[in-house]
Amino acid sequence: MEPEIVKPMGVHLSSPSAGGGDDAKTSTDCPKRSLRVLVTGFCDWRFKNERVNIWRVRDNPSGRLLVGGSCESPPVSLEGVLPRILNKECPADWEFSFQVLPVIWGASFG
């Protein structure tokens, strides 16, 4: 059995093999829900012989896409190219949360 295909903007479609066929749900049958998206970027990883700063964003492209430049402390605002493009080009009811996370090696070890 195939899972139901859910598209953004409240449009729900079912595949024919899942019983969709002609009676598949359309956007008028389903309540419209806004889309919530978490976008994460990461701070720099540690380099040997450098001062440890878990919040530095200088070399990691995923962090720079969110921050926009380099920083040495937790970013207060995220004004990079990715937040600007997503907020401008995506539908107004899409809610984005942007987070820059430190890279802490061994954090998952007990």
C-alpha cells in the first residue's frame, strides 16, 4: 500500500493504488494549513592550533548562508542570502525558523 502524497498549501492527493482514483481528495476537501519549516546551518568545526569558539561562523557554508557574513558569537539576526530568498519567494503562509547550531564533536557519546 502506497502512502498518501501530501503537497504543500493544503493540497492532498492519493495515488490510484491507495484508493485515490477519481474520488481523490482535492484542496477544497481539506482544510488549508500553513507550512512550518526549520532551516539549520552550522557553525565552524574546530581546527587544530586555533582558539576554541563553538559559535564562530567563518568557513562553514551552511552557517554563512544563514548569517550572511562571519561572526564570532551567537548570531543575533540571520540576514544571509537563504533567509532573504525563502522569505521573499515562498508563499506568505509558510513559516520559517532559522537556527545556527554549534558543531560539538562527541556530543552524542554517552
